[in-house]
Amino acid sequence: MLRRKKFWKRVAYVFGSFIALLLILFLYLAWIAKIDPPEIKDKSSLQLTRTEVSPDFYTLKNDWFHKSNTGLYELYTEGQPFERGVINGKLTKELIWRQEDNFSAQIKKMIPSDFYLHFLKYFIGWFNRDLAKNITEEDKEEIFGVSQSASDKYDYIGDNYSRILNYHAAHDIGHALQSMALVGCTSFGTWGAMSQDSTMIIGRNFDFYVSDDFAKEKIISFCKPSQGYKFMYVTWGGFTGVVSGMNEKGLTVTINAAKSDIPGGSATPVSLVAKEIVQYAKNIDEAIAIAKKRKMFVSESFLVGSAADKKAVVIEKTPDSLDVYDPNKNFITCANHFQGPQLSKLKSNLEQMDQSASIYRYNRLSQLLQQNGKNTVEKTIAILRDHEGINNADIGLGNEKALNQFIAHHSIVFEPEKLKVWISTSPWQLGQFVCYDLTKVFAMAGSKKDQEIYDTALTVPADPFMQTQQFKNFLDYRNYAHEITDGKTINADNIIAKNPNYYHAYVLAGDYSYKKEEYKKALSYYKTALTKVIATKKEEDHIKAQIEACNKKLAD
């Protein structure tokens, strides 16, 4: 009896210690999840209010926010970091709220469990515990300014500043935690003998997908900061980082994810490194110097085009090293693997080249550049819209091995020496590309007149592919795919009929049938999937594992 009492006493002690440990851990995580804001001496801008000049056109001091007839939003801000952040937030408040709604809804869809959502909150708090230490005071002040307009409905996640600051690391966290399933961005440039008029042309697809709603409200932001160069970039509500941008000196920067090991904590978000480059660098050497001094926690490629140097290079960066890829040719191509003399030899990079869609897409891009002859803006856009495989093979719409995967947040083309930029309108990169002339835009920057600021004479028409039956079928396919994800009942054959050459259509049908215990049907779908062009080794392994599982079920 005494022995039994001692046993239960020990159990109670261990259990109590475990609960105490959990409580301490919870309090610690709650403490580090909160990030102290920067000290701001002059907060008078918080008292400013915007003026609605006309529907979808707001002004505040010299700054303004406008919805174009193209569906794109246009924003102009200037001045000191905190004030321009505050004004940015006040002008774009509704978009900031909607984007956080969209972001949160997608996370809730992916992780429906409240328990795991709270765990994720504290995990990210721990992961980003040193985030603020690795961000410049200027960026912290601007983000703090923007956060003043964020919604209070997500206070349970964290205060406004902590949340908005953390969102700037979403790209990095996403590709760190799914390091073997990267988004498939593609970028390239031509100049000299490879361009029709010898000037530089740079194109890129930004294939960062959160949800369809997230990509609907793109902001073309024009910034005249109190320090550095005037610049433009494509963004969304609440986000001040740069993923695609160009400054008044004709220096461009775009980012492409590379294979990363899972890090132990955050450093400077990639988008803020890119922003620093586009704000403070006028040539390639200055861009490299900025990239060198910032520590990142994921691996990334920065394709930097320079009007001053009349060429482009790729700055390749890991958490530990930096490399520069200069092809010493009249063109450059970049997918999701390193090409520099040092980093290209990394084991992780060799795995990326062997197991991902990066090399296939890179080879398709090279093929199109070779076939197209001297490049133009129109030819660049045609390449960015290309949805076929090598040798024009039909690999199914939405395949990660294609340049156009029908997930792009935006597609963009720069002419750095002319300070012109073309930006895609919805859907994806199929809508018309509208042109902004930075010289003209910044010349009218302080104007409070409600007007279109893009150059209508240089608009590139929408892709006629949108009118085809194949495209309409693809939209039906996406609807079926969403229904499967949402747990609805469908006819699995329908999803295949709408995209018959896409391996993933058969995977979806197979997974759906397997879940319904229709193993014979699932086996047939999986076997057919193996005959198609599969994007990654990971997905091929999944298909083979499911075939084995079906055979086992049918044998029982």
C-alpha cells in the first residue's frame, strides 16, 4: 500500500512538473512573440486624415492612392519612414484589412485545428524571436507606421505591429518550412545583341500563391523616400518589402527562392534586403555590398539589372555565403537553383536541380529565348505567358515545370535604361500588361488630380488564350480541385476530363478515390499519372507509394 502511494505521488510530481514546464514555456513564448515597436519622436502624422477626392481616389498631404481602370491599385508616398508608413496605412486601410482576412482564411483552411493554430502562433513567435534585431530602424519605423491602420480583430494573434512585422517574413518562413516544395518563380534578361534595340529587357513571374483572393488587389507603389533613390515596386496591403522593383537609376531587383535547410531562427527577410538594394543601390557593385552586409535565414537569388552597368547578374545568397553569377553573355536566366561558381556545387543545390522542376523550367526558358531571336517587350511577355513544356509539349495546365503555372501573383517586365515597367493585370499574367514610365509618374507625383498614370499607348493586349476552350476547361478543373480540397463530393473523371495531360489531375482523382476506398479506380489513376510529366521527385514518390498502398489494399 505504501509503495502504491509513493508511486502515485511520483506520478503526481512528474505530471505537476510537466504542467509547470508547459506554463513556463507558454509564458516564454507569449513574451517573445511580442515585439517592441521602435521609438518615434514625432507622431503627429497619426492625426492626419485622408481626403476622398472621388470614388477610389484618396489623397493625404502630397501622397495619394488610386484604383486604375485596369483593376490595379496605384500608391504614391514620400517623406520620412514613420510618416510615409502611417500615410500608406491610412490610404490603403481597406486593402490591409482584406489582405489579412485573406491570409488568415487561407491559414485556417490549411490548419483547421484551433490547437495547432495557437501552436503555430507561438512557434512563429519563437522562430522570429530575433526578427526585429535584423531589420533596419528605417524599415521598422515604416512598418510600425503602416501597422497603425491594421485591424484589431486579430489581436488574439498578436498586436498590430508584431503581426505586420511578422508578415514580412512570410515568404521566408513559407519556403523554409516547406524547403522541398518551393514556389517556382522564373526571371530572365537580355541586352546588347540579344535585344532588338540593344537595350536591356528583364522579365519575371512572381509565383507566390496564398489564395485567389490574395492576388486580386495588387498595389503598384511609387515611393520618394527621404533617404535614397525614388523607386517603384509591386506589393499588397500592409507589405512594404520588395519582391519586384526598379529605382530612378534604372536598377531592378527580383527575387527567386532557392533550396534551404530548415533554420533555427529568423534574420533579415528577403524582401527587405531587396528593398534596401532598390532604395540605395545605383549599380551592381552597390547591390552586392548591401546583400553582403545582411544576414538572411533562407537561400535566395536576387536578379539585379543595372542601366549603369548595361547588364544583369544574379546575386546568390545563403545564410552563410554569397556568390555572384555573371554569365558574361548578352542574356541571363534564373529559376530556383544556384548557378554561381561556388554555391552551384552545394549538395542542397544539386538535390534541388535533380529533384525539383527548376532545371526543366530553366531549359524551357533557354529554348524559348533561342527560338525567339532578338528580344522585345512583347516577346518577353509571350515567354512569361508560355504554359507548354520543352519542344512545345502539352504537360497540362498548371504544371510547375511550365513558365506560366497559372498561380502568379504578378508578372512584370522592366526596361531599365528607359525607366519603363510593364505589369500584368488579372487573371495571372494573361490580362493586358500596362506600362508605367517612372520619369513621367514621379514628375506628376504630387498631383492631386484623379487621372490614369499608365501609358495607354504602350499597353500590351491580353493573351488570346483566355478565349480558348482549353482555358475555360482549366478554370473548371481548378473549381473541381477546390471542391476536393473542401471535402465535397465530385465525379473524379470530371477533373481529368478538364485537364487530361496534367499529372496532378490524376493524383487528385487517385487521392479522392483512395479516400473513398475505391482502390481499383485509384490505382488506375495513379498509374496513368506516372505516364505524364511530373513536376518533382517528391510528387513522383507519392504516386509510387500510393500505387503500393492500393495494391496492398486490393490484395487483402
